[in-house]
Amino acid sequence: MSDTIAAPPRRQRFTPQTLLAGSGVLWFSIAAAGQWLFAYYIIGAYVPRTASGEFERWNETGLIEGYAQGDLIGNLGFISHVLLAAFVSVAGVMQLLPIIRRRFPTFHRWNGRAYMSVAAFLAVGGILLVWVRGTRMNDLAAMGTTIDGLLILVTAGFTLRHAIARRIDQHRRWAMRLFVVVNGVWFVRVGYMAWAIASGGAGMSRSLNGPADIAMPYAAFLVPLVLLELYMRARDSRSSGFKLAVTVAILLGAGVTALGLFGAWMMMWSPNIG
């Protein structure tokens, strides 16, 4: 949704098209801030513990399974997965910023290559952590995470394919889809907290096997993908009504994202830094 970040001409400020663009800018701005807060949390929570050799303290952050005594391969896989997630959180935002794409095209290309490579590595690694190491609470929720991982591989492939073929518009569309599915785990955390605050925790349980717990790993990438597809279709549409309806939907999504981000920062991330 970030390819319309450039400010619209003043004489067109309140058209359905510019309102739609503004809603996309708002959502992306909230998501970008949340992505960088997530990266800050990862660095603050895991780098000091890892650098000091206090690996068992990884588990203080409320993980399903972080450090496991005697599991060298699993521990290395876990910490590499976590730390690389900080990279994709920062790199993904920079990849979608038009100012970076226009003024620093070489950086955009190399950052994109690194981003897609790391994203693919994390997708495969995440699937292995879930099904080989057993980092899951239940199989139904784990399937949602697995589907998201497979979608990362698919969208990365199409993003790269269109970039190589110089089909720039299609490349940007697939890059936005890739951004959404790569951040599926981030959306899970934000979605959990938004739902917990809005509903009082309805359908959630401490063992993460309630209806909301099982649905969230699917909703975390399906809902943003649907909103993104609506946004792109509305942007291309000539229907003012459709543009305005999608604008409202994107604004609602931005509000939910902001609420979940607030909850995640206050209750999940900031208490575990340091």
C-alpha cells in the first residue's frame, strides 16, 4: 500500500482516489513504525542475552520453545530465525519506500535481493521449527503458520520473476503481497493483542487452543492480503463508491493495527527488553 506515499496535488486532495491513497499511507505508516518497534524489541530482548551467554534467558520472553538444553542445532536455528526477523522488519519497510526506490535504486535492488533471500530462509526455517523441533501449541494453528511460510516462497518467486522481466508494476504488486505474508508472525502478535483488548480475550486460552487462538494464524495473513487486494483493485477502479468503501476498510484496518501494536508493545515487547 506504500506505492502512493507521495503527497497528492493540492487541487485533488479530497477526491476518492486521494482519500484512498491517504488511507494506504496511514496504514503503512502505522505498520512501518510497528515493524521497527518489533525489530527494536528483538535486538533489545535477544542480543544482550545471547552475547552474554545467558541462552536460557531466551525463555523469559514467553516463547513456546526457545532455548532447550542440549539441542545445539535447534537453538542455533531458533536464534538465527529470531535475529534475522529483525533484519526483514527493517529491510521490508525500506524496500517499499518510494523515496528509497527512486533515489537509491542500487540499494533498492541489493536490499531486495537480501530481503527475499532471508525471507525464504525464514519461511523454510519456520516450517522446520514448527514441525521438526515441535515449536507449536497445536496442529491446527501450526498449519496456518505453515501456509503462510509457503506463501512467502510463492510470493518471493513471483516478485523476483517480475523484477527480472522488468514488469515493474507487477513486481511492485507482488512485493506488497510479499511484505504482508513475510510479516505474518508480526500480524499474529498484533492481531492477538487487538482481539484481546477489543473482546476481553473471548475465545482465547492460556494453552492457545481456543477458537480465536486457532483462527488468528490464518486471519493474520488472510485479512491483510484481502485488504491489500481490495486496495489495489480500488486504485485501478473508476468507481468512486468502491474507492470510498475500500478507504473505510483500510482505515478500519489501520485502527485495528494501531490498537494491536499498542497492546503488543505494552504487554509483550517492552517488558522483555533488557
